[in-house]
Amino acid sequence: MLTKLEIMNGQGQVLALSLRDSSSGYLVKEIDGLDPVKATLVSSNFAQIDGAQYQTSRRDPRNITMKLGLWPAYAMTTAQALRMNLYKYAMPKSIVSLRFYLDDVLFATTTAVVESVTSSLFTSDPEVDFSFMCFDPDFYSPSMTTVHGATTSGSTPQPVNYAGSSDAGVVFTLNIDQSFSAITLHNTRPDSTEQVLEVGFSFLAGDVLVINTIPGQKAVTLTRSGITSSLLYGVVAPPGWTSLAQGLNNIRAFIASGTPMAFTMTYTPKYGGL
């Protein structure tokens, strides 16, 4: 269960809010917006055909709202002092990091823009309402996962069990120790769909190949003699950019000939809701 929320401002200062303890002077009364966000569906209508043809879909930004009660120990502080202290961590327009703890263990983080901070000044039960806009709707694991594997000229894949609930891109790194002309990344997702990404180039021993399939960061780079350059022109169209789906993904880095070479593949698990 959710036990703690932290708000970290741009200076790295952290406000810890326990969901079970109000000794800090703050009591989290309500948090909304942690469920999976609504998807916007795009479809086309055709004359004389009932219904519509589904085209694509996208998820909307996430809006997290929180109601925070102020519980001052009047011998030491006041409701106004507690409220002013909150402004150090979350002022409208500021960018903050929200960190969520499940059973007191940091589980996921997200970046948000503070949309509003409102409070009732003249009440016997002082509260502060926050609205956070997360334009990336996913929550991210606080740590990356690294998978170690080796290239193959056969058909045996390497299983990767992905625990996140949202698809995640990967960063594939290969330190090359022999010459070859092409490498193909195969991924068979849990629903049996295939993703195939082929890169053709005259690779030499000493090269470093990096394939980044993270949405918004997609790139293929080659480092040779200390100089890094784009290798996107070597990607065979249409590219099937590797993305991990929840469950068992079967990864295979195929090179037609030569001895196996070690590679690393890193990814950050993503969650569509808490």
C-alpha cells in the first residue's frame, strides 16, 4: 500500500509526507490521479458502413491532485507557518519530482509541473489543495535494470521478464571485437508480435554500437577512434524499434557469422498507474 509521498523541488530539497503520521504537521487526506489515465481514441467513419474504423490511440497527461491537512502544534508553530513552508517545495509553475513509497520502499517517481496551490485561510480546519500536471503519464522505477547477453548466429532468444505495466524502450550497447556487416535486434513480445530492427554497416573491431529505442530519444550511434556519430542512415526501413511489454519478451541480437560478443541492455520499468 502507498505509505509515503515525497515532493522534491528544483534545489533538491525534499518534503516527506507520511500517509500514516501527522507529527510533521501535515496530514495527507486525499490523493487523486494515480490510476491509469484516460486514452484518447482516434477513428474514421465511412459512408454506408456502420460504426467506425479504429486508427490509433494516445494517453492524455496525468493530473495528480492532493488535499493536505495542516495540523500545527501551536506551542511551536502555526497553520500559517506550515502553509508558508509548503511554498518552498511547490509553487505554481515550478517543476518538482514526486516520489511514491509502497510499504516504505521507494517504488516510482514522476516529474510534474505545479499547476495550483490553494487553501482556505479562514477556517478551523486548515487545508491546502495541490494540482500537479504530469505531461508524461507514466511513473518510472527509481532504478534502471541491466540485462547482460551475447550476440548469436542462431535462433535461440534471451528471455527478458519485464514487470512494468507500460511499454519501455531500451538502450542496447555492443562493444565490437570483430568485423561484420549487419546486426539485427529481434524481439518477440508476450502477445507474439515481432519487432525487427536491422542496422547495416561495415563494423570493425574496437567500435561501440549504441541503439536507443526510448520514445523521444531514439538514436543509433557508432563510436570509432573516440569519435561518436549517428548511424541512423544504416537502419533498414521500416524499423521495428524494440520495446518491452509486460511479461516475457524474447530478445535476440543476430549476427550472421562470427563468435558471440557480449552486450548490455538497460531499461527503466514504467508503470501506467499505482
